[in-house]
Amino acid sequence: MEILFFMPLSTLDTLLTSLQPYPLLGTSITKEDYTTLDLSVKNPDLADVNMSSSKELEVFVWNHIAKRNAKAAFGGYLEQRGIYQRSDYFNQENPEEERNIHLGMDLWIEADSPVYVPLDGTIHSFKNNTNYGDYGPTIVLEHHIEGEKFFTLYGHLSLESIKDLKVGAEVKQGQQLATLGTAKVNGDYPPHLHFQIIKDIQDYKGDYPGVSNQLDISFYKRNCPDPNLLLDLI
């Protein structure tokens, strides 16, 4: 008889699955309104898409959503992607050091769409990360729930989203946190939210690696749990 061994969920992973977050894109976008989106190097549909062009990729994303009669798309956790090869910020000569494994979940929807606070917390930090291919305007929240401390990161926001923020300010579940930015300010991507859960944010402020290389992926898989444990979109 074959015996299967499964890695147990961490305490935080178990907590995340038990929570009832407010929908990141609001209650008007239900679970049924989403479709999955595969941007991995294994997706043959991307063979003819110029991944260095945010406009061409945006056409692909919106055609994908429209064909499925959806309002938004999601996906990307631990996806190995080719899009990062366009930027020296990610690309390295050594393939093992090339950062191309995505550590968060992306929610694809129009620019200026509102983003909401999923869980009570405080503003840990915020920053405009302006490297080509980076997050653009970014907010990090800190959460303390049932004895667990963790962080959530919101990337590719509008510039207005990080105006007048104060570190340490409380945010409540369901309040609007931000709006999504355009390619002009969000690192040159089609509009979307990068959402990431982080156990230990180390010394980062307004930023945290959202893409890993092969050498570091074991650490980041432990430190950045699957966002779907909280969002329950699959």
C-alpha cells in the first residue's frame, strides 16, 4: 500500500484558511466573476505575445477575460514567468539567479478600480517603487490576529493611493485602501493588483520581493504563503 506524506500547514496557514476577509476588489466582484489567468512560460497562448509591451499584454489579458464573460482575472502564485526578462531589475546572467518565480497573487481589472482592506490592521509602510518592472506605488499592512503577526502587500497602485498616508494608522476591514494605477505609474504593466502575504517582512518598508529565483524559492515559499489560503478564489 502506498503511504502518502503531506506537509502540515503552519499555524499562520491554518489561521488564514479560517478567516473571512472582505473582498479585495469589493463586493461587486464575486468569486464567480473571476477567471484564472496563466502567465507562465508554459502557456502556449503567450507564444505570439510581446511580453515586453504592456499594451500588447493588456490586450491579451482583456481578451482572455472577455472571452470567458468574466469581470476580472486572478492567478500567478509560484508561476515562472517570462515577462521579467524585459527588465535588468530581475534578469541575471546566471539562470539560477534570475528572478522569475512570482510570489503573490495578481488580480487583473481596470485601472482606478478600488482596492479594499481584507482584514483589520495598521499601515506598516508605503513607497513608490520606481524601478522598471517594479511595483510602482505600494502599501504594506501589518496584522495581529489570534496571536499571529503577518503582513499583506498591495502593489501596482495609483500615485494618489500613497498620498496622505501615515505609518501606524489603523485600517478597518472593508474600508477602501487604494485604487489601481495605470501602466504609466505601476511599473509598466497592464492594470492589476499584486497581493502578497508575508510572515517576516525583515527590514523592508513599502517593499518586499515579489519575485524569486530558483536558489531562494524554498525560503520564500515558507515566508510568503499562498494568498488563496485567505482569498479562497480557487
